[in-house]
Amino acid sequence: MNRAEIEEMLAELALQLERAERLSTEIVARDIRRFGFRCQRCGECCRGEENTVAVFPLEIRAIMGETGEGWLEAAEPPLEGEWDSGGNFHTLEWRLRKTGRDCRYFSEGGCRIYGRRPLLCETYPFYLDDGRLRWSECRGIGGEISSEEATKLAELLKRRQIFEIREAIELVRKYEEFERGEPSPFGRCIIHDSEGVHEIEWAEISGALGRRLRRSGGW
């Protein structure tokens, strides 16, 4: 991105933040009550190949404080990204680490980091799309929800949208552009987030991303 593109993106994010801060939680709560929701404790949102949870540095640090684990035990880079001319793989933000197909914090007894779970998990299956209530597929949709629960969820959704926009603003401000290139076994994984740039050696990356990077690099 050139400077003009960065400034345009920051201006758009600033407008989004302004709209999010003005958002009426009463209207969101009304819509939540209208559609209804009751968590079925099925754990389907915590399991499956396609289920991933975007997680941000502040949330990762909260999980680390709860579990005593290291950064790469709690989070991992996403699969989507691009290679630079030095053979490094660049990607954006983080995902909650998985063990196989499931979130590594999922257990039959429930979420092991329930009190420190990311906002995405805390507000699932709902999310806000420029202030409009949307939802993901979930068997709990249509269930009975009280006014108090709907209001609390609406407040969390507003907080999540503001938080995510602020994270995006910081990411754009600190993003370092790079020249695109081809994979190499001598490169690194470079993650861009709201704190700046994190560099990880191939050997530190396990799971699907680690396998993909090794295949792409031809080793």
C-alpha cells in the first residue's frame, strides 16, 4: 500500500469507529430478542476444520495470563497470506490455536478459558456488520432469551466492534509493505498485527500452517 491508500483506509476506519461508538445497544438488543438465542452447550462452534477464531494481541495476553502458556501455545498464524522476495510468508493477525480440527481449549466439560475467551466467542453466533445484527449458523438461534441477557449481549457486540476497528487502525498504521516473491525454505513467517511485526521461525510453527509452509517451500 502507498501512503495515499493508507490514509484512505485510515479515514474509512475512522468513520466506521465513529458509527460504532454511536451505535444504539437498545436497537441491537431489540433485534437479538426478536431473533432469539439460547446456547445449547453443543460445542459445535468450538470444533470442526472450518471453525477458526480471530484473536488479537490483548486477548492472547489475557489467555497467557490465565493459563501460564506461551504466545504460540495460545495462538497461531492464519493460513491465508503472501510470500515476499526473501521467501518469507506474511499474514495478518492471529487465530486461537487448534489441536487437530478443534480449538485446543475445548473439552467435554466446556471451555477451559471461559473467563478469558475472545470476544468473538463471547458474542457468538452474533456479529455486527456496520451496525447491523448478523449471525452465523447455530442451533441456538430462535431460543428464548431474556431482556437482560439480550442487553448484555448487545453491549458486548458493540464493545467487540469498537475493539476490532481500533485493532484494524493500529494494524494499518504499523503495517510494513513488502515486495512479493516466491516461497523459500530459508524464510520466516511474519505476522502483522496491531503491535507491529512478529517473526517466527519455520520450526516453531506446527499444525496445518506449518505443513503448508513446508510443502510450499519444497521441503
